[in-house]
Amino acid sequence: MTLDDSSRSQLHSVRIDRRWFPARHCQRNDTEGYWDCTELPTPAPAAQRGGGLAQFPSYPDPVENRLAPSLVGVAFDMPMRRSRVSRSAVTTVPG
């Protein structure tokens, strides 16, 4: 659900990173007042990814050539929307 419309529920998929904490399935135990948890099985290892290559444009100004490798573009997903935050909040720098 969103904060600005709490009466309507939304369903989204979530990717879980188990690098820092193991995944568990927990169920509330009302008799004892605790959550009974069991560890989820370890998934198969992910395929290794290779590194990428970058090519930078050449500019007539030497300062621009030195700065070009330090500029980046960032793309992201917003799994949970917040009020007054749009999904298109990415700013692009003209090349």
C-alpha cells in the first residue's frame, strides 16, 4: 500500500540479497507470543558476470577529457512508491 492511498493494496515482486542476512520464513505463534522461524534453503549460486568496457568521447578541451571518465549515468527501480516522488527522477547529462 502507499502512504497517500492506504485503502488500496499493490502487489510487487522483491529481489532479496542474502549476502548479509540469511532468508527465513517466520510464522507468528500466538500461544507463546513469539515468531517461529525456519531457515530457507540456500539458492543455487549466481552466474559470474564479466566486467564491462567504456569508451569516452574525445573533446577539444583537455579539462573535458580529464573529467569525462568521472561522469556516470545512474538508472534505478523504485520498488515502493512514496508520495510526491516520481519514477522518472533520473537526470541525464548531455554529452
